[in-house]
Amino acid sequence: MIITPALVLGAIKERLEKTFPGETVYENLAPRDFQRPSNMVELLGMNLDAMGQGSGAVTLQYHVKITTYCEVDEVHDSHLPTLDLRCMAILGAFASGFLRAGERAPKITSCTANTDGLYDFAEVRLTVSVAMDRSEFCPEEISPLMETLNLKFEVKENVQ
């Protein structure tokens, strides 16, 4: 089974919901009037690294950004120590070093927080890696997923 971006983001979202019970976790976009405190998960990119010459194994890496928001005061300033603590809580949430995504457990190979110069939010960046066989990148598995997503999108467009 291929580890899709949706599986990875879903596993991260689930971990954040356990870390911050009752708070909303947005995916990819936060609405204009989003709730605070909350978090947002975005897929920044993916890459594939060969694990060795002549090897059929590869490492698929997902690069993910978590943006965390806290309450703001009357002039819309966040409380910076609170953002720092939220980042620490997120780092701690991923300290186990792995996620459960579908039937696999991809590794968290990097987890860094950035609060420097960010006054309205803070960011945590994760790299999630999974070792796979090259044969797992089969068009036979990926094509039906794309067809299903396209069908859902078309139905959504036609309904609106």
C-alpha cells in the first residue's frame, strides 16, 4: 500500500487533535475567519531518494509545515511565550519518531520549530520518511486514486 499525502497529513492532524483537544486543525488553507487557538497542516513538497546503488529501495520524504495560532490581544498581537509553548507541545507530540499512517509507520526524520520574527503564529516543520520498494510506485495503484479524486472534485463543482 502506497503512503499517500492524504494518509500522512491525516496522521499528523490526528496527532495534533490529541495534543490540543477541542481545537480545530485545518488542512492546507485556513478560512479568513478561522478560530484561535488552532493549527494548520500543509504539505510543502515530496522527494524520492535512492537508498543505494542497485537497490530496489527508495526513501519517500514528505515535507510538512504545521502553523500554530494562539489567542490574540486587542491589537491582534499573539502572546509570544504561548506560541513558544505551543511549538514545544508540537515537538513533543512527534518525539516518538514515527507516525501511524495506514498500515505503515513512517519515521519523523526532522522536526524543527521557528518562532523567530513571527508575531501572529509559529511554524513547525516536519520531514516524514518512509522506505519503499520502487515497485510500490505502480500506476495501477495511483491512477484509481486520481480518478476518485477527480470524480469527487467534478461532483463538488457540479453541485455548487
